[in-house]
Amino acid sequence: MGVGKNGLIIGLAAILLIAIAYVGLYPTGNFAFGTDDSVKIGILTDLSVSAASWGEATIAGAQVAKDELALEGINLSLFIEDHKMNAKEAVSATQKFVEIDAVDAVYSEFTPATIAANSVLKDKNILHLYISAPVSILSENYNIKSFTDYQLNCKRLAQYFKEKGIKNMGVLTATQEFGELCLSGVLEIYSDAHVEKYTGLGVEKDLRLQVTKLRQNNVEAIINPGIEPDLLNMLKVVQEFGWQIKVGGSSEGLSKNVVNQYNDLLKGSVYFSYVDLPSEFKQKIVSKLGREPATFDSSAFAYLHIKQIAKAVSICPKNDYLCVKENILSQTGDGFFGFKGYFGSIAEFEINLTEIN
């Protein structure tokens, strides 16, 4: 039976509706035809809650990497999922990466999502490169860790304050692995530090009780390794109390926004940070976002590691994650973002301490 003009139009409309429904089902995913020959990487980050500004900069960095890889003849498909800082969301998203998107590798950010993704990826022959603190999952052969060494750098913060004459140290830290690692580093320098804990990563909004206890113990400085929302929640209470206190943290917590908002309060505080990025790279990120991001750090991590993963996948046999991992770990430092190379299964970076004046 022949198909008339009206039938053809109806058929095309039906196909379009199916495509729209697919996009609606996975609104943050990459919807594209003709990607069977491409390298497929799933990106799992926060795009809607406490670290959304970090996540959007991550996507911009990955897109810049994709553009440059295309010029080298490597076709990259990105599949993007929002975990909303929720482990269940992260599990579902990772299952989608594996069962529907058939990704070659997963790139995850933030401790809850990293742990959740790890639980799904067991025995899947898929490389997992994560930007978060956990070292406990490195026993799994498919994992590669990047990001800050919290134990080492919190120890450096504590040593800095010790040399400045601070005798009574306070620690306000999350009940997650990055917080415990930071605490262990501080305790190497201040074994008698006063410690208060919170849920972490922007989840706990009211830190009044913890800050009150630290104030009652007359601490002279507080080390808090959390992200921007955690520092904002802490400093809001500190300001309400009219309390002059020095703070130690990371550039993700004591961000440009936080420092600008609480500049007078934070004088003499200090944070650990990565080396500055080339202006050309920053401009590419600004072009992708249409504005300057809250942080360029996540863009740099994504740009660096997405390119490393894609190049390794492109030269390795299909589903051979050990080949991909070996290729990535063999890459040496190139100076970009202070990347020094891999030591074991961990990426290492040059880290600076910056005092707020």
C-alpha cells in the first residue's frame, strides 16, 4: 500500500514526538543520532542544588574538551546527569549510563555520587574517574581518583595557623570521607582541636549549634573543608555573633563569592587552591556559559580528565577498561592546572596556600 503526502507528514510527526518524549525523559542527557562510533562518557554532577554552580562549570569544561578532541579526529558524546547531591539519584543515573547509554567511562563529582556510582559499576568493565575525596574505593581496579588531598592540605592549613601563633584550634567538618580526612590532617598538628560536625555539602542549613559550641570553647581559628554553601552557612552565624575568627578552607569553600561577601570578617584567613589557569582557557569557558563561572576549577578538572579519558578509550579495545586505565595513568604532568601526573591511581596537583588580606 502506498503512503500519501498526508501519511508521510503524520509519520514524520510521530517520529518527532518520540524524539521529544525521549529528551523529556532524560532532560539533562546528550540526545544525538549517529554516535555509534564515538567515545561515550557519562558525566554525573550536581546541576540543581548546593553545588550547581560547580556542575555547570564542569559541563562547560567538558564541552571545550569535546570541541578540541573533534579537531584531533576523536568524536566524543557526552551523557550528562544531575545527581542533585542524592545517592539514589546517582545510582539511577549511573544505571542509565550503563544500560541505556552504553558509556565507555563515567566521570563523577562529589562524595555521595562517587560512592553511589561505584556501587553500580562493579563488574561492569567501565572506567570510573571521580573528582572527590574518597580513597576507600581505590581498591576497586576500575577507579581513578582526582581532586584535593584533604588530609595533606588540611594539615598544611593547621601548620600555617600554628606558625601564626594560633593555640586553640576549632574544626567544623562534614560527616563524610572528605571531612574525616581533613580532620585527621588537622589532628596531626592540633591533637586537642575542638571538633564539631555537620551533614555537609550544603545539606545542613543551620550551623548555629556547632558554631556556638566552638565559640564557647574560645577557638581562635576554624578549619572547615566544605563547599561554598557550607561556608556561607557558617559565616552567617559567625557574623550574627559579631565574632572575629580566622578561617581555613579550600578555594571551593572560601570562593570568590564568599570572600567578597565576608571580606572584613575573613581577613587573615587562608585557603588552599590550585594554580591559576591560562586566560585563553578561561575565555573559552566564559564563551560556553555566556558569563564567568563561580569557579574555573571544575571546568579545568573536566577539560583535563575528559580529554585524557577520550584519548585512552579511542586507542584501546572496546570494553577494555584496564587498557584505558593504564593509558591514563601513564600520562605525565603538562603544567596545565598544576597537574603533576598520576601516583598510584591518584592524580596529583600543585597546591598553593593563599591568605585573605
